[in-house]
Amino acid sequence: MPEHLSTGVSTPNPRLYSPRNLKRYRHLVVGLSHRLAWKVDNTRIADLYAHHLAPTHLEVGPADGHFLTQAPNPTGPGGEPFPPSLRQIHLLDLNPAPLARCARLLGERAQVITHEHDVLTSPWPLADDSVGSVAMFHVLHCAPGASLRHKHTAFSEAARVLPETGVFIGSTLLGAEDVHTHNNWLARRLQAAYNRPGRNIFHNTQDRLVDLRAMLDLHFTDVELTVMGAAGVWVARGPIR
Ligand SMILES: C[S@@+](CC[C@H](N)C(=O)[O-])C[C@H]1O[C@@H](n2cnc3c(N)ncnc32)[C@H](O)[C@@H]1O
């Protein structure tokens, strides 16, 4: 990557991602914001987890662990929550409370390894080819960078830790300037507030679908990228290093 696209360094926000806020995250963010502001279909995200989680999985930015811990067992007869096939889960997050909460929720159901680490800092503390799936939902719009091209480390590191057969799933909210959020009044108002300097909630004003496509294509050979409300959603295979 050219030097002018050097990746930034994120500042933790433990007041926002506090144990108290994480308890209401599911209701306020997943329940209300996803539906009313971002127009994101939670069922579709849950389906991506159900179809793509590998026995050894990396979850980037779990917050309250909602989608990961609710993932149904795609092979089980009753669709019981949480795939029993999951053996080892790596959780990577900038803030300590999501790691602690998600690890506690996962309990004894898998071996859980936590990494307090910035998604933009290379290398991630995982070996090459070490996980079968990586999920990164609604993390990149929280990470600083003048555009999604400046967040390229997140894509190159996901490609590095996945083997040839691995899959990278995720979504990120596109900035208010992107044509896909332009007609969504509530999304634009909230994004303006969350992007206000000093708040350290969102950093996605210039995040555009065209750059998301470019970053995924740079690091994966087989990319499905679609728009869902204000978000770009992807399933990427065939990591390129
Ligand atoms: C908006 S929540 C998304 C939660 C969850 N993935 C979902 O889709 O509901 C953002 C999560 O990413 C974490 N996070 C924010 N910036 C990060 C960064 N630079 N590196 C790693 N994790 C980060 C937050 O602590 C939080 O757990």
C-alpha cells in the first residue's frame, strides 16, 4: 500500500463499550438502530453466521457477542443456539469489556482466546492460516481513517490469518456521503453526530462502497458484496497475500 494510505491507530473507548452499556447493546443497537436507522436486516446477518462459521473462528469486535452466541447450529436438527461444532474462538477487540462479556457468554462451549488489540494494527496476534472463518460486523466504521483504503490492514490481516479455504464475512456502515446512505435522513443525522470530533464513536464520513470493493478485491479472489440499508455486507473467499 502507498505510504499516504498508512493506517491510523485507534483510541479505545471503554466508556462507550462499558459493561453497563453492553448489557443494553442488544436492545438499543441491534434491536432499534439496526432496524430504524441503518435498515439492516438482523436475520440476514444471523444467516451469514449460521452458514459460514468454521470450527476455528475469529470474531473481530464482538461487543455483546449477540450474533456469535445466538448463531444456530446449521447441521443440528433443532437449530439449537450456538454451533456445537465450534471448537476454538478467538475474540479480538480494542476494548476490554466486550472481550470479557463475550468470553463469559461463550463459557465452556468452546476454547476461547481473547486478544485486546486494534483491528488496524498489524500484525494481529494470530498465526498465518490459523482460523477457518473471520467475522467483522460493524467494526470498520468505528475505526479511524480518512477512507476505507486507509483501513487496509483490517483486510490484509483477515486474508493472512485465513487458509485458502477460509471465509471472511462482515459488514460496515457506509459514510453519509456515500450514495447508498444519501436518502436515509435518520442515518445521515446519526452518523453526523457519531462522527463529531472528539466523540470517538464513528470514523466513517468518507467510507464508500467503491473503496470497500477495492479493498476486498485486493485481498480476496472471490467477493460477494451487497448493500443492505446503510451497510456494505460481504462474503469473501480466496485470500490473497
Ligand atoms: C458497533 S460494535 C459491533 C459489535 C458486533 N460486531 C455487532 O455487529 O453487533 C463495535 C465493536 O468493535 C470494537 N472496536 C471498535 N474499534 C475497534 C478497533 N479499532 N479494533 C478492534 N475492535 C474495535 C468495539 O469495542 C465493539 O466491540
